Amino acid sequence: TARIFRVAIDGPAASGKSTTAKLLAEKLSFGYIDSGAMYRAITLKCLRLGISPSDSSKATEIGKIAQATTITFPNMSSVVVDKTEDVSSEIRSSTITSNIGGVASNKSVREALAEMQRALARGDYPETFEGREGINHNGKQVKGMVMDGRDIGTVILPDAELKVFLIADAQVRAQRRYDEMVQRNKLEEGETVDKIKKELEQRDHEDTTRAVSPLKKADDAVELDTSNLTIPQQVEAIEELIRNRMDKFQ
Ligand code: CDP
Ligand code: CDP
């Protein structure tokens, strides 16, 4: 089988990872895997079972939940849990976001999800891309895949063909999230740019300081500050890096 060109995109919350990754995947006909959605899905399962992710006495139980869960991506923007339930919209709620820290810092959760993420990147997680032309779908193989998250370039795919580290000013990121909520009609009561900024900074702090797989730029990652870029500009910049490296890759 042909090798898959793997693109790892990491960076802090709202730096533009998923927007950029999706557009790149569409343009290049690559697969796309949203690793953050997987942490969100485990958080949702815990909350439904009445387990608080921050309760350290529940760490073993939470790890077992992750080990027993399958997470699949039937298309670019859907996340399905245990093969039956589409949780795409529910996992984006602020309740999930504010509870995710205890799941993301759980070592056995990370081990279970790492295994799934590496299988997805290799393309041997067949049921995942059912219904669309994805990695190794129906024997068809895509030329590449993009995975975004926090530890993709450092831990999950340390030998990725391209690693990108996206950053953006916290004020800009908060404003973007706010605008996105307004646009989607999802602005919750009492939400302000300032409040969102504090939450983003709090999550960045948790993500960069946790013991297991903290958010960190890989030594060989290309850093791109999107603060003053438009979405097409940041997509084009990375697309050019991919095309240059793909010439040598084949
Ligand atoms: O879209 P946003 O950047 O707000 O978040 P996300 O990518 O959906 O990730 C949500 C949370 O999951 C992050 O704040 C991390 O705590 C965790 N996560 C992680 O630990 N490792 C990853 N590879 C991806 C996400
Ligand atoms: O995945 P991550 O949390 O890193 O960020 P995102 O959800 O892709 O992007 C956060 C928001 O910033 C989205 O509403 C994007 O449309 C917006 N945005 C951007 O990503 N890049 C720009 N140059 C301008 C806006």
C-alpha cells in the first residue's frame, strides 16, 4: 500500500486548527481527524454516567470508559460514539469544554485514544470512514491525512511528514470564538469576549502544564501565527508546505 502523507496540526484553543485542517483536507482530498472531538466524546460519556472528570478517585473508571468506547468519523464534521450515536453538536457545549481537563490529563484515557488515533492515521480503522472516500475506505486509499489537536506532532505522530504549530493572540482568538457563537446563534447568556478570553487562557494553561502529553511545539514543527491572517491565507501557507514536501515524498 502507498504511504500516507501525514500532517499534524497542533496549537492552543481557537488558533484555527480545525478550520484550517478541514479546508486543507477538502482541497487535497485528504482524510481529516479531529482528535479533540475524541476527548470531548469521552467527557460527554462521563457526564452522562454522573462521573465528574475532575474527581481523581474516578480516574481508573474514566480510563476504562475510554478503553471501551469507539469513536468514528463518518464524514468531515460528524463524530459518532459507539457506532450508533452522532454527538457532533452535543460535544461542543460549554459544559463539555469546562469539564474536559480531567479527561485530557488522564493517562489511561490518553493511551486508549492514542492507540485509536494512530490506527486512524494508518488507515486500519476501517469502519471509521464508512460512507465517504476516506483513508482506506472500501480499499481506496487517500494520499494523506490531517490530524489536529495538542500532542499530534509530539506524541501521536512524531514522524509526521509535516508538523504545523498554529498560534494566535489570545484577544484575537477570543473574538473569533465570540463571532463564531454569534454567527451560529449559539451565544449563551452572559457570554462576553473577555469571559471567553479568560476561559481560553485557563484551558491553555491546563493544556501546557499537565504531566502527560502537554501542549508543546515539536522541535521540527513550522510555527504559524494566524493573528493577522485570513482563513484562505493560513490554508494557502500550509498547502504550499504540503505540496513542496509531497514532491519529495512520492
Ligand atoms: O477547538 P478547541 O481548540 O477549543 O478544542 P479541541 O481541539 O476540541 O480540544 C478540546 C480539549 O481537548 C483541549 O483543550 C485539550 O484539553 C484536549 N485535547 C488534548 O488533550 N489532546 C488533543 N490531541 C486534542 C485535544
Ligand atoms: O480548532 P481550533 O480551536 O484551533 O480553532 P477553529 O475552531 O478552527 O477556529 C476558531 C475560529 O476562528 C473559527 O470560527 C474560525 O472561523 C476563526 N478564524 C480562523 O480560524 N482564522 C482566521 N484567520 C480568522 C478566523
